[in-house]
Amino acid sequence: MRVGVFGGSFNPIHLGHLRSAEEDREALGLDLIYFVPAAAPPHKPHAGLAPADHRLQMVRLATKGNRHFMVSDTEIKRPGQSYTIDTIRYFLSTMRGPSELHLIMGADQFAELNTWREADELVRLCNLAVHTRESGGGETRPPVPLATIDYFGYSRGQDYYEHPSGHTLSFVPTTFLPISATIVRRTIAARKSVRYLVTDDVAEYIQRHGLYSSL
């Protein structure tokens, strides 16, 4: 099994998240991608963060039509800050048989990797997949931040980065969709439609529960 773990606040989950995950899945040949909403993300302010149970339910609604997409509530159930290292250890403890674990993240998250808890151990335990964005002109691979060079060695012949543990760092070019959770929240606060920014089920859920109606 080739499994991806895609974490984030998902405040709320939108079509950009879903499209990136689908392209990551195809590019990496993943059997499953687990979306893992964070209860208390350590790198983001909690002001304006919808309650964890609402964000979890929206992720379930958004992913329900894709048999390759799964949802994990491990960070929601775990008390305290939602550290990725704890989540990766959890997934490794539950995997049986030959398997590969890929931690999926955006380029902005990857640039801050050296600030994450136990970053040295994190890159030793799993593969990393960083989705970059392209807008029709080909791949837009960002330069590897200096803080991460110490984690990986570059194989010029194979054109990829590899950790001494054997785990790899891959850059996956994904289609640029100019959507962000911030845009969705501001649109809702302005009492405008978010149709085609989020799935219909998520839009209905937000309206029904009065989420993000004020900033």
C-alpha cells in the first residue's frame, strides 16, 4: 500500500485542496490519501478557526465521492497541539504489511519544515511530497530552502532528493487554482456565494451552521 497523509486546518476545505490531492495521488501512485484536520495547528492563529468537529465534518462531506480519499480524526481526538510527528507515528503504528507513507504538504509548509517539532525525525520516518503550483507554463519547482538541505542529499542522475534513511523528497506540480480558505471565509463574511469554491455539500453545511459569517 502506498498511503498519503494530507494534514491541515481545512478552515474550510475547498476545491484547491481536493484537486491538489487528486493530482498528488496520480503522480505518486498512491492507493489512499488520508485527510487529517488539525484540532489545534501550532503554526496558525486560532482566531477565526471553526470548531474542530465542524471542520472534520466538512472534510468528510467534501471527500465522500472519492474512494481513494479517506478522513482521519486522529488529531481531533488527540489532546493538545496537533504536531505532525505524532500523526506520522500514529499512521506507522497502524500500517500492516509492505507499505510506503508519504506526507503531503504545500510549498509554504515545506519552507517552514525546520521549525516543526522533531523535524529531523519526521524526515527519517516517511517520504515527503511537496505540491507546487503551475499555471500552464510547466512545472514551477521552488528552490529547496536552505534549512532543509541538511535533511536530504540530491541525486543528480535520478533528479530527486533522498534522505539517508532512504525516504525521498518529491516535488509534484499541481494545477494552480486561485482559491484559498481565507478567500472562502472573506467571501462568506461579505455575504457572497462560495459556490464552485467549495463543494455544494460543504457550502450547504457552512450556511446551515452559520460558519464564517463574521470575521
